[in-house]
Amino acid sequence: MSDLYIGKVRLNSCAVLAPMAGVTDRAYRELCVKYGAGYCVSEMVSSKALSFKSKKSEELMKVSEKERPCGIQIFGDDPECMAQAALQALKNNPDIIDINMGCPAPKISTNGSGSALMRNPSLCGEIADAVVKACGDVPVTVKIRKGWDDDTANAVEVAKICEKAGVSAVTVHGRTRMQYYKPPVDYDIIKEVRQAVNIPVIANGDIDSAKKAFEVMRYTECNIVMVGRATMGNPWIFSQINSYMINPENPMYYPSLEEKLDVMVKHIEAMVSYKGEHTALLQARKLVTGYFKGIRGAAALRGEAGRISTLDDLYALKNKALNAAAAY
């Protein structure tokens, strides 16, 4: 775990945070790094929006010292525009620039970006080449999927093309675009990519526990795993993975309900400090629900979480959860 690098960037552990639109903002990334994420990636930023000087997109690229090492992820389908986006991203001093070649969302893929790029491997190479040249000594990574569909499972081909273009690592999500997030995850394709290239390969897809992370690493031969949805309401998963990798017999740490909800409050308070109460609480609704997973009365609490609009609402909801638990 002490010798994990992407280019010149040393990772703090083998478990890293996946970029998730509407989730992995600055406050979220800082939280996950605090609890052991070895590296984190921003929400995806549109290269086209940056070309139009979008303030919202520029805001997404702000990086703090508390979240390093951190990458900024950009997406688009034009090599020159992507290179310009990378140059703009570099003004925020990220440790890594990541290229999104795997997003399955229709609003991204139907416009030729994200996972749609995998239908055109040569374009993937052109984009990777342009961004690598623009970034100089800052490492560039790409995030891909198994392929567009099962008939065009070309992750190995795309990874090799991107490696030739000079990228420093590739993350492989073991599903096709047509699967979205439906099971199963194909860990065989991740293993095939790992065996086909000489750069680090990061395994991604349904890694939801320390044991699963260990099994995926062992099977795919990757020494880095990327965790996404399983981190929601559960930043402790990173410290659990790190501990398990050192010794699977180590006792697994699980927070008490009070600690869990204290972290929830601090998380949302940090969002408010960065974005203001109105915007932060609207975005926090789906994040808060994650902290209630597995506790008594979770369904009702999640319903109320969908209506919070102030920090006072959040504090009241926390107290309600604690009181409900104490009643049993």
C-alpha cells in the first residue's frame, strides 16, 4: 500500500473515491479522504460548458488541501475542446486530470460523450493524446466501461489505445453502457485489461465492503479499487478496506449511531459553508438518506430527509433518529 502511484502521484491507500455527479463535491471528497480514501475525483465537468465560461462548472473544479490527492474529471467529445478544458482545470492545481469515457447517463452519452466514446476507439485515443499533451507533467487517467454493449465489449482495446496516448492509469467499470448499474459486474474484463496494459488499472463496480474489495483485487490482479455508491452515508468503508488489506483478521470498525449522525451533520454543515444553506440542503437530501441505512425507522426518516431545507431541519431529524433508536 505504500508503493501505489499514478504517474508521479503517490496514493494514500488502495481504496479510492469514484466520481459521482451531484455527490462528490468538495465537502464529500474531504470527508472521504479524512476516513481513508487514497485518492478522490471531482464530479464530472463539461468541457463544452467550460468553453462558455460556465461559473457552475468552474466552481466544480475547486480543490482544497484537505482532499489531496484529488483529480478533476472532464468530459466531452472534441479533442481540442477537452485539451482546453484540461488547461482550465489545471488552474485549480489538481494532482490528476481524469477523462470520463464511461458515464452511461443519456444526457451525456446521447451527445457523444461519456460511454459513447467507446463506440469510437480512435476518438478515445485522440482525446487522450490531446489532454495528455495539454497537461504536461500532471498525470492523466481515463475511466471506461466494459464497452457499449455485450457485442462491443472493447475495454481492452480502448485501454491499450489510451495507454499508447500516454495516460498514467485506467479505471474500468465492469458493466456495459446498456447495463447502466444492473448486475452482474464482469470482473473478468477488468482482469483482461490489467493483463493487457502496463499502467495501473483501477477496478470499479459493486465494491461495497472490505471483503469484497479484497476479493476483487485478488481476482482482477488490480492493486487499486474504486468505491462509489457504497460510500454514501458510509465514509468508514475506506478505513475498513485499508484495515482489511493489512490484516483480514483485524476487528472491523463500525461507528455508533451517534457518531454516524454527528458525521452526517458535519458533512452537511461543510456543504453549507461552501455553497450556502439553500443550495446545500437541496443537494443534501439524497446524501442524508444514506446515513439512515440500516437503522430503526429508516423508511420514515428517509421520507423526512427528502423535505429538509434548513440546518435546523437537519438537527431536528438527527434528534428524531436518536430518540427513535433510544425508544427500543
